[in-house]
Amino acid sequence: MFSTQIVAGILWAIGTMALQGTAPTGLGLSPSLMLLTNLCLALLIPVSLLALRWIAGVPWRAALTVSRPFSWGRVLRSALIVLLVIALALGAALLASPDLRAAGTVQIGASTLPLVLIALLTTPLQAAGEEVMFRGTLLPLLGSWIRRRPLGAIILGTALSTVLFGLVHGATDPWLALYYTGFGLCGALLAIATGGIEASIAFHVGNNMVFMLFAALTVGDGGIVIDRSAEGGAGGPWVLGILGLDLLVVAVLAVLGRRRTRRELRGREGEQPATSA
């Protein structure tokens, strides 16, 4: 996860210097750096699935679902719900907060269109990569350390994978550290409640898509700056409101996902041919 991004960052800096004749300047994710970062995170999908197969001897499909086949329809339906809820919440926040409206003023510049296109095309891959790694692979792997107590396995896998998810985002701002950890917990709860990672992928994609597009439309000619430091981090008490919204989305997706899973299982049981005596 880290090594590919480090190598890509070094190559990006060398390429930028070769093309521009000077070292990269400015803060934040430029379109080219954002593209490389997202593609590196997308590599977590094949790496996690192959490692699961080679090291643990577990079929790669086990990282995607538990009791039923993986469904792209579930992903799309869940993503639409997430996008709708988050977009409505963001719109309400813009109406209620003059400061947020000022910070969120649309600024069309040279970076706008490339950032929007890269967000639309690669953010789903980046989010799916993190979900396959943390919820599809690490959660059950860590839970398998407790083999005879299913509840203990669920608690251990959820706790450790959630803490790891929070830590790898490198936020020293305590509010942002809380947000990333809480977001990881939401993804884990979705995976457990629905018996697969379709809903957690959709949850992650929808969240990242809305906020990356919002950022892309407000940076003008610059790059997307994500400051997670303790000194200048953008966190604050507003994080609690976002986490509350995330938990609401999780509850809706979990209920809908469990209902659909039960219907699918009943349907498959009804389709099984009766055996002769």
C-alpha cells in the first residue's frame, strides 16, 4: 500500500522535473499525482486477493462475499443511496453555513476538468481497493485468530481492521483521526451485516466521490489539499455530524442488504429440485 505510492511519487517527481525543468511546486494532489495515487490504491485489489490465495489457501472470492455470489447490482444500488444521502447533507450544510459556502465557492481553472475526470474514473477503483484489503481480507484474516467463538472473531477482526484503517491515513489531527477510524468501523459493520463487501464498497465510493468532486470544483488552478496534520488539520466538531450521517447510511444499507440477501437465499432454496426417495 505504501511502497507503490512511494515509488509512484518518486517517478512522478522525476517526470515532472524532466518535463518542466524544475522541481514540483505547490501543495496538494495535482491531476497527475491524484491519478497515480488512485491507481496505486487500486492495485490493492489484485495484491490482496492473490496474497489471500497464495498465503492462506483461501479462494479469492471469499474476500468479496460470504453466503452468496458477488453482485454488481448491489454495488450500484447502494452507491446511488449513498450519493443521494451525502449530496443532500452537503447541500443542507452549504445552505446552513456561510463559512462553508465561502470555502466551497466554485472556481473553474486549469485543474478543474482533469481532476473531475480522474475523480469519476479512478475514485471507485481506489475506494474498492481499500475495501478489498481492509474489509474483504484483513477483517476475516484477523478474526480467524479466534476460531471457536464467532462473536469474539467478529469483535477482534472488526476492532483491529478498523484501527489499522485509521492509522494508515496518517492523520495527527485528533478529529480527523477519529473520523477515519469511525469511517473504517462503518465499513466493517456493513460488511458483517450484509455478508459481503458490495455495500461497503458503495459506501466508500459514494463518500469519496462526493467530497473529491466538491474539492475538484473549488481548487481552480491548484491541487486538492488534504491537510491531516495536528497543526493545520481541517478537523473539528463537525466530524461528529459526518459520522452520525455515516451511521445513518450504514443502518439503511444494512437493513436493505439483509432483506435482499434473505430473499435471494429463499429464492435459491425454492429453485432446488426435489430429490427422489
